[in-house]
Amino acid sequence: MIGGDGIGPEVVAEGLKVLDAVVGEGVVTTTHHDLGASHWQRTGEVLPDSVLAELAQADAILLGAVGAAPGATDVPSGLLERGLLLKLRFAFDHYVNLRPSRLFPGSVTPLSPAVTGKGEIDFVVVREGTEGLYVGNGGVVRAGTPAEIATEVSINTAYGVERVVRDAFERATRRRNKVTLVHKHNVLVHAGGLWQRIFATVAAEYPQVTTDYLHVDAATIFLVQDPARFDVIVTDNLFGDILTDLAAAVTGGIGLAASGNINPSGAYPSMFEPVHGSAPDIAGQQIADPTATILSVALLLDHLGLTEEAARVEKAVLADLAERSGQRRTGEVGDAIAALL
Amino acid sequence: MIGGDGIGPEVVAEGLKVLDAVVGEGVVTTTHHDLGASHWQRTGEVLPDSVLAELAQADAILLGAVGAAPGATDVPSGLLERGLLLKLRFAFDHYVNLRPSRLFPGSVTPLSPAVTGKGEIDFVVVREGTEGLYVGNGGVVRAGTPAEIATEVSINTAYGVERVVRDAFERATRRRNKVTLVHKHNVLVHAGGLWQRIFATVAAEYPQVTTDYLHVDAATIFLVQDPARFDVIVTDNLFGDILTDLAAAVTGGIGLAASGNINPSGAYPSMFEPVHGSAPDIAGQQIADPTATILSVALLLDHLGLTEEAARVEKAVLADLAERSGQRRTGEVGDAIAALL
Ligand SMILES: CC(C)[C@H](C(=O)O)[C@@H](O)C(=O)O
Ligand SMILES: CC(C)[C@H](C(=O)O)[C@@H](O)C(=O)O
């Protein structure tokens, strides 16, 4: 467990409550790791190797959120993102960043009834998690001068693209047999060409799966005009980052959006986290919605092969969402969902 | 005039109709250039230097859309984008890619009344047009093998960022005095740092302008949950590409979205084009909506200092939108708007 900053510890506590309730008290051994902005402010440590080694022993990791309060000018930009979150994703080879988007009955969408009436919104984004612009390659020369140049390099390998595309097709066969590739190959011709060719090769092995392609800009249009058209979207790291926030907004907000940073081989522990951030403005008040974290627990259970338990958690969340009314405290939401299991 | 492919020539014809109607028949001398996918298929030429030299003599360029029919496997990916559209943007140093988004009365939005009720949606995106991932730097090694690596390099200069950020602030002073920077500086720390520092420096010169910052993923959430919060958004080339399609979808669809590829210095002709593509599936049937092109003509007039004429075109489009009912032919829409001038 990495509670992290802001509302992180509060929502993780509810995730753990539901986890214990569904598998039975005492079945899961948990270790809490204090990491994040405030830990760094107190200790100067972001993610010590010793902690990384301990985390490597876990079956799975549940993370709340990391991120300093907006006023904290002492935390350099990217310190926690690159040094903690992305370091974990890379160290544990989380090449599948799985983000389901479902418009649950009872949740509020910014879309009009004309759009939501087009069909059920239920898709997953399989976001590549270890390559692209996220590798951190690039640099700055002549910084702070009028001659400054800053570069960012997107690195994409056949190895990295093939494994995540294959994962997307496998997931599609357990869903509605449709995969949409999202890229921008008309401008990013090198990376786009690689993605397109590998996508076509893998697709040929799955004749039962229907495929299509959208440029990332066009994909945002479909996400607000006809999101029911999607089943599985596979895309690169940055496009996936953007599309999954939009998808979360469309399906009830980031208060409900769960995610898994998955290493399908099991060689390393996978990590589950809500898509939302640490929301320092509402921290410590027991007003954050822990549902995204609880749905992340469902993904965690599913990943560990506890599919029946995962389904029970999801069903309890659905029942709770349908009943929701008024403002409840963070702990009350966790209690309610645990009681519905 | 570059009609281009698909519906391009049809919508450009209506743009020209309205242009002639507002400045007076015979005032504007137009030259038509046949460029695009079908021109390439017939001649093997994308954009000959001689045509580029002729275009350089124009006061402004109006472009419809370029792009082959989906079946046309002979047109390599990126050929027209890199070889024509981006070549023009780069050759004529169109560093301001201006994309206004306004929810006009009478146009259909996919957003719910709860969202549109939050306030008037009327913002512009100032997208950088000459740098970032669009520079075309990158490559492929070991292509087609399991060891393939593809790279894309985003190049950002202080020179390039400063001029577009300054343009955004200037525009804000003629609007509601608010500028939002959109980037992803927590992951793209090199380019993001450059954008942030320059943004802060320029902002200091405009004390009357309120500023804020959003990560690109969060910006997509606000675009669907509270688009009324935006006045001027300034962002890099790729983020701008993505956000402006989403913004167009939110404000009535890409059938209404106009854009200007602007060189503010006037050293080169600026180019105006609808955000939509060539839509080959509906080409030649007179069913495309020319409104985005007609609004692009308004941007063209405004850029040339004909602000009164620009305002008249925009007013006529607004009046037409408010009256619209039933299906009209492409030419009928142009006639109706011209008659309303
Ligand atoms: C915090 C940031 C590094 C992260 C990302 O960009 O992946 C976040 O936006 C997410 O989507 O999990
Ligand atoms: C066609 C393509 C090169 C272009 C872009 O990416 O800029 C288009 O999407 C646009 O937004 O004008």
C-alpha cells in the first residue's frame, strides 16, 4: 500500500477495507509505504532502492495518489512523477496500463442524452506504459537564454508495441471482439508506421476481431459524440494518458476511474491506482470519493486470478452507485460498498 | 485557393462566394491551385517549388482539405500531410495556428444542458504551428524486424515558444484577459520547463491578464465539464491538434470549426482552412456543410485588417445558424449566408 499524498491515504484505506471484506479479514498481508511529496519534504527521499526491493516482493501494489499541494514550490516539476510513479511503472515493467471506462447507471455524465442514448458505454483503453515520450529521453541546451532548445524523444520498439497490442487483442476476445488503434501516423510517420504495421500483423492472428484506426484528434471527437462505438482502444503512452482522462470525464468523472499498471507475465508486481490525483484542496476532510480506488481493487483481484471476488466488488460498487444520494463521508462510501458485497 | 480533395473544392467555392459578396465582386483576384491526393495520383507532384513560389505572392490562402479516399493504398501515410499541409505551414512560418471555438446558438453540442448552462462557451486556441513533434525529426532502424526502433523528436525553441505565447497574450487583451497554458510538464520536463518559464516571463508583461496552467489530460476534462472557463488557450503543436478537435466537437462539430495558419508579421501569406478533412465518402454530392470554410474566410478578412467585413460574415453565419432547419445543399448554405451579409 502506498497511500501517498492528499486524499491518497484516505481512499486507500477504503480500498483496503473492501479488499479485506471480500477475501476475508487477515487473508491479505499488507505493508504500508510512506512515499510521496510530504515524505520527500521530510526526508529528501523519493523512492529508495530498499523500498523498491521490498515492493518487488509484493503480489500487488495499491497506490492512492502522489503530488504536492499547489503552493509547494520546493517540489521540482516531475520529481514525483518521474522519480516515483514512472519509476515504479518502468522498474516493474508495467507495459499494460489498463483503464476501463463504463458509464454506470446512476453516475453523472457531461454528455447529452442524445449521445448516451446511442448505446451502452463500456470500453477499455490499453495504454502502453513503458515507452513513447515517457522514456524521459531529451534535454535542454542554452537553458534560460533566448537561444534555448528543449527536446523530448519518443522511443518506440517493435518489442514494446507488439506485446501491448497482443494484450489488447487478447482482452478483446474476452469482450466484444473489437480493437481500435489510436495514433497520429499521418504526422508521426516513424512511430505511427511501426504501430500500424505491428497492429496489422497481430490483427491477422485474430480473424474474429474487428479492427479500426483513428487519429488521436479524431478519437477525442468520437469519445464525446459516440463513445458507445468503442470496445478496446490500444494506443501509445501519451495518447493513452490524454484519452483516458477524457474517457473518465465522459463516464462519470475521475472520481470513478480505476486503473491497473500491469505486468502480465507476473515477473513483477502489478500496481493499481485511481486515475485521479492527490486533490490536496480536499485532503483530510473525509469528503473524497473512494470509488475509483475500490474499482482499482477489483482490477487487482482480477489480475491475481480472483475473478469471482473482482466481480463481487464491481457488483457492490454498481449497487451503491444506483442507490447514492446526498453527500457521504469517504469512510461511509467504503462501509456501504463493503456491506453490499 | 487550394480546393484539394473530396469536399474541399465544394466548400472552398462557397467560401469564395461569401468573400466576393462581402468585399464586392471582382475586388479579390483569385488563383486556383490543383493540389492534393488526386493531383498527386495524376501527376506524381505534391507541392512543386514553382507553385510554392506562386502561393508566396498571395495576400492569403484559402484551403479546403487534402486527403485521399480510404481505399487509396497508393498514397503513402503522411505524404500530403508532411509534403503539402505542413510544408506550407513551415515554408510560410505559420507559427500561430488559430482556432476559435464558440458554441453558436442553434448548433448542436454533445454536452448536457448542465454543462452548457455553466456559461457562454467562447474561447480560442492558439496552437504553436512550426515546432514540437511536427518538425518531422526522428527515424526508424531495423524496420520490419522484431528489433525495430522508431523515434520521434519534439523540438522546442525559446524563439518559437516566446513568439506564440506573446501572440496569445496579445489576443487575450482584446478578449477577456485570460490565458491558460496547456502542456504536460510533469512528464515532458524539458519542453514543459521551457514553455513554463517563457509563459511566466511573458505573463509578467501583462499584469491585467489572468493566467493558469493545465496538464493536457486535465484540459480535456475541463473541455467537456466546464468549457466556459476558457478564454485563450496556448499550447504546443500536438496538444493543440488534439484539443482543437475536441473543442470543435464540443462546440457543434467540425462542420463549424474554422482555423487560421497565421504568420503575424505578414512576411508570408497566412492560410485559412476548415479544421475538418476531405470527407471523401460525401464528396461531390453537395451535402457538405461549408460553414467552417466560410468562418475561415472571416478569419482571413480579419487577418488582412478587414475587421468590419469579418464581423459581417460572422454575423451572417450566426443568423443562418439560428434559422437552420432541414437538409440544405452545400451551395444553398453559401447562398443563404451571402444573402444575409
Ligand atoms: C501523474 C502522471 C505522471 C500520470 C501520467 O501521465 O501517466 C497521470 O496523469 C496518469 O495518467 O496516471
Ligand atoms: C492533417 C493533419 C496534418 C493536421 C494536423 O495534425 O495539424 C490536422 O489534423 C489539423 O489539425 O489541421
